[in-house]
Amino acid sequence: MASSTSARVTALDTYDIRFPTSRELDGSDAMNPDPDYSAAYLVLRTDAADGAEGHGFVFTIGRGNEVQVAAIEALRGHVVGRPVDELCADPGALSRALVGDSQLRWLGPEKGVMHMAIGAVVNAVWDLAARRARKPLWQLLADADPEWLVGQIDFRYLTDALTPDDALALLRRGRTGAEERRARLLERGYPAYTTSPGWLGYDDDRLTRLARRAVADGFTQIKLKVGADLDDDIRRCRAARAAVGPDVRLAVDANQRWDVDEAIRWTRALAEFDPYWIEEPTSPDDILGHAAIRRAVAPVKVATGEHAQNRIVVKQLLQAGAIDVLQLDAARVGGVNENLAILLLAARFDVPVCPHAGGVGLCELVRHLAMFDYLAVSGTTEDRAVEYVDHLHEHFLDPVVIRDGHYTAPTAPGFSAALRPESVARYTFPGGTFWAADLAERKRKGQTQ
């Protein structure tokens, strides 16, 4: 095996992982009624003496996951053979090389399948770097020099809203009181809210039962999917509000279902149930539409960001005063480096970040970014919470732990992206043991589609 100073990346292995969540309607919403939560998963192998690896993935919802896997595979030549020390010392250099590849860039630029593939590879490098530093990623970031963190960020197209000097000032300010916050984080954890009661395919009895359980478990906010049928939404919101009482926040999420005027009418129709925010009321690319909705539905807040394609879209949402809550996603943009820029943009505009985590593995990843934000950027958890869904965590080596409505701080080194080998063997599509048996059973029944 190579020594730590000469170790190189020897392979980038990919896996098409799919879980059959559509069968219980877990994850169902107005735009995605039958998702099979999936991950285009990769492992960076090295010849380091300690066997160090880096893990990353892109979350998808089933069909098309193979396309995302292929995009990750297209990046293999940028990574295999590179020195491990070099990658871990400066993940930003790899990020710039991947985003700057002129032929790959034509497929975006900086958006869509290829950009998410870049994010998965970049996140795998950060996982590798944190493992080698023997720190969870949130701690690696919080301990880093502000100047080094600024050097990890691509400020192209941002400097009319956030300059390197602005970012450095925010990070230096964030160091004040960081040790006290770290102690509180380790003792209390980071606030969470839960979407688990509110999937659109759940009946009212299940919604009510799960909403009451969420309050008993310490959650002070739940979220319901809406947008398919207004009468159904009124009935479901009434049931949820009765179940949780007047003091628990009730957020609603339309998953991009509406045009602007429809979003305004529908949100006003739900206003009697005191929704805390309306999430993704229209297209994630419609910045002016979000601004118009926000003006029209106040005091209901407008939240979005999980489908924001890049930091430039986020910048414009903030500049236009289009949102009250920013919902970054750990696997949608170009990885940790771009999410550092997004966190700093939010701090610059004093907009709270409540990260999206409604998907396989997203809870595991995004808690690190939120905890770093608390320790080193925003310095607060006021009006901030990370989304939580209560399925598929058992497939990860470092799964989330929720205690009294809070994410406990992970202590294992890395970015918490590694799947259990037995889960990879079972749920790799189409040849894993689960899917092979499922195909055999469907063939037996004459169901070949």
C-alpha cells in the first residue's frame, strides 16, 4: 500500500441504488405521487495505507437514476490518479476543474444532471478529507481558517452581492462565541422539523396519528404536502392543526405545483390554519414569481431552495426579496464548496437557512452544513431547523439520531455518506438481491413492465 504522502485515488466506483418507497407512498407529493427514493452512489478508492475512501451520492426518485450514475462516471478521468493529499488539502481546486471543464460545462452550465454529478464527486472528496482528519465534516469546516474557507469558494457571478472580503468578515465574525455554541450543540443538538406525517398519499388517520407522535417526540414544526386538490388540502390541514394544536408550526409544501396566481389563491385559502410557510409554491427558477407570491401571501412566509440549480439562482432570490426562508440542498448544487457560498449569501442577506432533507441520505449530509452554519456563520438557531424524514436511515453507516426534536451532532469522521455494504448488495438496481427477486416475482405473475 502507498504511504500517506504518495497515496492516490485508484478508482471511482458507481452504484445505482433504489429503494421501493412508492409501495407505501413514502415521499409522495403533488408533483411526485409514487417516488422510489434512490441514490446515484459513488466510492473513491485509494491506495492509502489506512485504506481511506470517500463516499458521495446524488438523490433521485427512481427512473433516470442510471442517467445520474452515468454522469458521475463521466468524471472518473478527473479524479482517478490524483494524489490524495492534494485533493484533501484543496477540494476547491477539484471543484473548479470539474466545473471549468469546457466540454462538460456545455451540458449545463452549472445546472442539471452534470452539475449534481460534480457535487457528488466533490462531496466524496470532502468525506475523504474529513475521514483523514478524523473529524466529522461539520467540525472540519468549523475548525478551518476563515481565509482557507474563502479560498474554497467560487465567487464568479456573486461579487455584486458577496465579495471575498464580505465572506471573510462574516467568517471572522462567526468565530465569536463559537466554543460556547459548540458546547450547546454537543449537549442539545440542532433543531429539526418533520415531514414524516405529511406525505400526500397518507390518509387522514395516518396523518393525525403521525402528527401527534411528532409533537410527543419533541418536534415543534411539522410539514404537509399540498397542491393536488384544494378541498383535500383544507381537510388535511384542518386535521393536522387539530392534532398538533395552535402552538406547533405547520408548514405546507406545494412542490412547484402552481402558477403564480394559483399559488396566491391557494395559499390564502389555507391561511385559516396559520401555515408558517408555503414551500416551493411555483417553479424554482421563477424568481420574480416567488417575489410576487411573497408580497401577496404575507404574513405566511415563502420558502424555497431545494431545487435551486446553483448559487447564482440563490443570489437572485435573495436580491429580489423573493423568499423568507432558504432551503439549501446538500446534493443539488456543486457540493460543499458551492453550499459554503450559499450559506454566506444567506448570512449576508440575513435570511434563515432551513435545509431540505426529504430524501434518502439527505438528513445524513445536510446536518453537517447546518451545524457548521450555526458554529461559524450565522451563530444562531433562531427560526432555523433541518427537515427530518424517518425512513431509510438504517442503510447508512453513520445514521442520524434525533433526540427531543433535535439532530444530535455526529461524531464519526467524514460526511456520513457511506452506505452499508449489505444495503448496496441488496438494493443495487437491477441486479441486487431485492430487485432480482422482485423481477422474478413479477415475471412469475406476468408483470414484466
